[in-house]
Amino acid sequence: MKKALLLLNMGGANSLADVEIFLKNMFNDPYILGIKNKFLRKFVAFMITKGRLKTAKHNYEQIGGKSPICELTAKLCDKISSLQNEFDAVDFAMNYTSPFAKDVLKKYENFGEIVLLPLYPHHSQTTITSSLDDFKKAKDELKIKAKILLCGPFYDDEIYNKIIISHINEAINNIDVSDVELIFSAHSLPQKIIDKGDVYEKHINEHVQILSKMIKDSGLNFKEINLAYQSRLGPVKWLEPSLNEILAKCKSKKALIYPLSFCIDNSETIFELVIEYAKIAKELNFSFYKVVWCPNFSDEFANFILQKVKTAKEINF
């Protein structure tokens, strides 16, 4: 029986021509834009896309005209494949841009088992639920009969968190951090999504508590460790505090940023954190501002995934 490992993620524009596709698909997602009437949702998504397209393209131009997420994920798949493992294929599918789940699954129609690992450390309906729903639609349409197994969120996994701390250590490169503020920056969500029962904020808070203890136990003594949220959009109330607020309150003017919500670097880390917030830090006269890279295709992360898949459980759609 052939087995495949499929990594799931949101995706990002592979070119400037993809920016409109990405925005349109994202805002048409009922888990993102919770308008039940699909025709009204489609119209609202069209209007949001139209209003944001020019700015979004300009932002992508500043990072080379595309998101790095697909290229980095492909390298991660190659790294996993190069290690001794039980899979006949290691691949990935994206939610809003190619490679889409349906196109990827066509390659594995005759496989007997597919293990899914969503590349989101924390659970949210806007990420894991949405990706699994997209996968299910593709699976049903292609009439795939394979056994499906799923790996759950891993924010509380000790091995994963040791990778984060290792990368933080690499980023500071033995400098004195006693006057540096470590800021865990998480992608924000509208408060109304949390109020309806989404566990994302709970997972984020638990993750920061776990990491804070592990960091202190490791002997790293940052001046402060804080949580902030980034990427808010529109006039509704979002999770707080914002990264802008936390940076403005940073008295030492020294900050190390870790992108807590992401395993793979994307436009929201490369553009938003590395470029946009760096400008804000400069305006606030920061003497030190640095962003830690995501685990990406590091050896440690590839090995972690191969350990994590052993915990996968069969699911029935």
C-alpha cells in the first residue's frame, strides 16, 4: 500500500498575477468572511479584492513579486523525502493559490493512505478547519478511497518548541538580551470569531506561557516577553494588543520578533514584519530590531514532522 504525506497551508501569490486570485479565494472562504449567503459573500469578496488589489500588489513587489511560501514548502518536502521515512511521496497543497488540493490529489488517486499535516501550530476555523474542508471537497470530487489520517495542532509539543528556542538563540547570536524585549507576534483574528468559540486565542496564550517558561529555564533572560497581534484588516474589533502598541511601549528600544503563528515564512513575515514593522521601529528610534526566521525547511523541523506524523489519527469525513 502506497502512503503519501500531504502538508496543508494557506498559500500565497506565486506571481503578481496571482495576487488577485489569492485575495478573491481568501475572501470567498466562508471561514474567513462569515457571510452565510454565498452570493452576498461573493459580492463582498469582490469589493474587498478590488479595494485592496493595488496595495497588495505593491506590497508583493517589495518582496520580489511573489510570496516565498510555496518555494520554502517545496524545499521542506524535499528535505523530508531525503530523510529515511515510510512515505512513498511527500507533497503539499495550498488553500487559496496553486498547487490546489484537487490538482495535488490527482497524483495520489491510487494511494492507500494519505496523512495530512496542516502547517499551523494552533487550531482555528480560519486555518485548519478551512484547509481540511478544502481537502475534503477535492477528495470527494475525485472519489478518493484512501485511508485519511490527520496530525493535530502542535503548539504544545516540546520538540517543536525546542526548535523555536534554538532559532531564537541563533538569531541573538550570544548578544546580551537583558535589555531586549522578545515579542511573539501572532496573526490576529476578528474578536467575533473568537467569541463564537474559536480556540485560536486560547492556543496562542498557552503557547506563549509554555515558551516563556522554557526560555527562562534555558537561561535566556530577556528584559520582557510579550505577545502582540499583527495583520488586522477592516474596522471591526480584532485580537489585541497590536504589534504597533507593543513596539510603542518598548522602553529599551530593542526588540526581537518571533512570528508565532507561522511555520513557513510568507508575505506576512517577509513584508509585514521584516519591512513594514522595521520602518515603524526605525521611526520609534529603535537601536535593535530583528525578526527570527520561521522553521521553514530546517533539518530540525523536517525531523520533527516525521516524528509528529506518528501521532496521526484516522479521520472520517
